[in-house]
Amino acid sequence: MTNNSQDSTSLPLPISQSARRTAQQFASEQPNPDKRQQVQQNTLAVSVVNDYLQLMGIETDLETADSWRSIPRLCADVADLKLPGLGRLECRPVSEQAQVCTVPADVWNDFAQSDRIGYVFVQIAESLQWASILGFIRTVSTEQIAFHRLQSPEELLDYLHELRQPLIRLSQWMQGAIETGWQTVESLLSGSPAVSFRQSDATTGNIVRQAKRIDLGIRLQTHPIALIVEIQPGTDQQMDILIQIRPLTGLLPPDLQLLVLDAANEQFLEARSRSADAYIQLQFSGDLGEQFKVSVALEDAEITEAFLI
């Protein structure tokens, strides 16, 4: 039943009898046939995503979603699912004949996107017996989304896992409150080549540097590495930040990728190791209260750390 372009990654799932009853009930409350059809399809899409996430052990809260409240259902084209502690997933229905995914302006304007963590697209069979989760996209800026832009349902689970990572609060480092797993650069890199940082700042007395061993599994068994973060208060409520990757022994493996992602998970900066690099680094400034992520990847192995300035 799914669009051919998504057959390899889409996830077919049955639509429960309970979901069909709820969709019929919500639809019957609407004033005209078009609105009844919209609410029925939205409710089924939300139910399918809710069932899938619960099956995967991810907590959801249908009752506080706008899609489960009568007035928002009547006044807007909403199909949101609340994930406690994370935000809302917008679950958009897609017909079997559709050539693209459609997102109404109600749920991709700046206000709506402020608490939406992603958009999941669900193809609903005409029989209402089956559905297929086609994939998801993190943010939208247009009403139509091509199928090829969607990430897979499996990648959705990885994304939600990333979002649940506790934030590393850099401003608290300045008060000496360091999260478990981080240690001084000297203690982690003892016996390694001398560590090079911004020498012009080294005597100011308000620089904090912490390091953490990064485990990328079998990919780096012979190349253990450290993630080093250096922070220094800047001007106008900003913080200067240096991110560095160093080997614990020898040199970095080639093609090791270091990324900085912004709060919308868009790539902001990138560095990649060459054949004989002793380190790679990225430097930037951010506002207090701003979030970002650091991703370290080699081939298909990746680890991400989330930070709050």
C-alpha cells in the first residue's frame, strides 16, 4: 500500500479497532464532510505513531495533545502527539495516491514549530485497516515535502533517543559543577603529546577545559579519542567555545568527522581529519541559554553530546 519510493524504509502497521472508533467519534463532532475527513485521517495518523512509539518503549501523552482536544481539532488542522519532556511530534496523514507529503501552514509556522520536534508522515490505507509510517523530517519550511527527503522510522527512534540526552550545562562549569564522565584535560591525556589551545587566552584565569573519552565502538578500538571542550566568557552574554578531538595515542584516523549542530539540528560547523592529523577543532561563540550539539562520526558509527550554554 505504500508509495514505491518509500517501500524500502517505510514501516507497515495495523490500525487498531480502538483507533478507528476514536477517529470516527472525533470526526462525528465536525460541522462538514471535509472537516470530518480531515479529523478522521489526522486522528488515525496520530494513533498509529502513538502505538508505534509505545511499542518501542517511548513515553507518549495523547490526552494533552491538541489533536485530542475538541476546540483545537475544530479550529485548526492539527495532528500532534505529545512526548513528555521532549515536545510534540506532528503526525501528518498521507493518502495512497499522494506524490508528496503535505504540511498545512497551521503546523509549520514559527509559532507551531517552537515546540514541535519533528514531522512524521503516515500513509493511511483506504480500508482504514492498515497504515505505513513513511518517515519523518525534523523541521519544515514549505507546505510540500518530497518523499526522498524523509528519514526512516528507525532514524526517528535514534533521533528521539538523542533528544533525551541530558544537556551538558556549560555555564555551570564556570562554577565548578562538572557532569559525570568529564575530567580535566591533563588527567585524560596524561602521556599524550602536548595539548595545544589558544595560548593568548591561557593566562586570563577564566578558561575552563574539560575532556571526555569518546567510544565509537569497534571503529575506534585501535584509535581511542578524546572530546575536549574549552569555554571562556565572552562579551554581551556570550561564551567563546572551542571543540577539539584528540587521539589518546598516535594520530587521528582519517575521515573522522566533527560537527556542530544548532538547536534545530542543522549543521553549523564541520571539520574532518586527514591522514596524519594530531587533532581537529572548531571554534565559535554562542549566547547564554543557547543549545547546540557536537557529533563525532567515523563511517557508520556516531556519537552526539548535547550542550546548553
